Amino acid sequence: MDSGGPDTPSGPPTFAPPVKRSVTIAGHQTAISLEPIFWIALRHAAAQQNVPINALIARIDVARLAADPAPNLASAIRCWLFAQNQQSE
């Protein structure tokens, strides 16, 4: 069955189900479910900032907790990545 959209040149299909991964934030483990394209973008952003992915997620977490109301962490990561992409254009 078709994935509903074009495949990215060197990665997963554009429309792939979320993948759950465990990360440690401020000494606590949590699970985050993101689509593969967002995990790839997050790893790329962490590499660009020369920080581990957990450190970048922790920064995003601090920023999201300052919002009222605070979104869930997966939504905050997606929004942060989108905002970063918009700033780079």
C-alpha cells in the first residue's frame, strides 16, 4: 500500500507512524512518540547545536513548561522543529 506521499530522498516515508523512544530529561526517563521524520530533524538540530539529543529535548522541555497552557512534550518538539525550520528559510 502507498504511504500516501513521496518518500524522503534518504529516509523513511513522509507519512510513517510514530516511533516511541525513551529519553532522560533532568534525571527522569520519559517516553516520547514522534514520527521518524521528526526524530531525524531532532537529531540534525542537536548535531547543529553540538549537544546530545537529550540535552536539546531538555531545552525544549523548559521552554514548553513556560507556556500557558504547556503543550505535551511531543507537540512542543514538533512545534519547536517547525519554528526552527521557518527561521532558517
